[in-house]
Amino acid sequence: MKTIEINESVYKKNEALAGILKDNLHEKNKKLINFLGSPGSGKTTLLESIIKTIDNPKKIAVIEGDLYTDKDAKRIEKLGVKTVQLNTKGACHLEAGAISEAINNLDISEAETIIIDNIGNLVCTAEFDLGEDMRVAVMSVTEGNDKPLKYPLMFQTTNVIVLNKIDILPYTDFDLDEFYKDIKDLNPNVKIFEVSATKGYGVAEFCDYLTNFK
């Protein structure tokens, strides 16, 4: 009996589409950034804080990924940023083909950077290349410092980690030293920012990094 490796073919097709998407965006001098993290980590709140901090919000366009609702997209749109909503109807991740379709329906004429606010998930989202130039894993101190070891692929494949809600660190049992040790063991070259998206702490530094990375 012949066995068909469905997952392998799905990944190969996705990687091919991701490569095409990246090339097309680079031809237009556009950067694509993928924000990943668990539900409640503060990805959308961080995105709002970034938009309020940068000099010209029109330089950003946003793709909002969600299972069913468009609530996050509406939050971003209120800030005057071009936004498109992607609903997966229950699927736990986004794929490169959907990102290409979203960009085709998004006015990116003024944008220099497109940010994907990915679906809240620490497993499947890490497995799919979306053609991004940078992966940003957002996690909060309320999630516990054990997440990197529990979900290693997420933290091994990311370029940047934003540790959010740092302002409430004293009120949690989050072990910052252990977190840094585990992260550096998994991904020695990762860049880490300690941020409070609601208070604004560390956001300007993170914005400078996003703006200036090549």
C-alpha cells in the first residue's frame, strides 16, 4: 500500500509560496514581520503601542489573523493604519498563500513594513514560513518562564522575543534569570526586549529596532 506524506507536501508548497511572496515584496522594498505568541500575550496591544509611537503610522500596514472575529482588526484600523482581516474558521495557523491574498487586498502603497498579527498559538504557527523577514515572538510574564522549554520550536525559530507586561513582573513568580538562560540555550543569537505595551516601557527601543533592521 502506498503512503502519501500529506504534511510534507503541504509544507513544501507553503515554503515555495513564501519564497515567491518574499521576493515580490523585496522588489517593492517592503518588509514583512510576523508577530507570534499565545492568546493574551499582548500582540495586538503591542502593535497599537508601536503605531502610537512611530513618527508616521502610514509606513505600517497590518494583516490581522484570527479564528472568527475582526475585533483586533477594528482596533488597529481606528488608528488610521491600513488593515485586512484573515479568518481561518478554526484553523490554528496562517499559510503563505493566505498572506499573499491578504496583501493583494491591502493598500500597501505607502507602507514600508507589513506586520502580521498571527493567530494566538505557540505550536502550529511556528511551523509555517509566511515569507517574513523577521519573526517576533511575544510572550508575557504572566505565562510563566517555562514556555520556551515547553514550546522550543517557537523560540528556536524566532529572531526577536518581546517579553511583555514587564511592569507586573514583581507580582508574578516569573524567574527572569531562568528565562534568559533557557532562551540563550535554545537560540543564542535571539534579540530580547523587555516591554510593557500598556505602559509604553521599552516600546520606543523596540520600534527603533524594527525601523532600522535590514
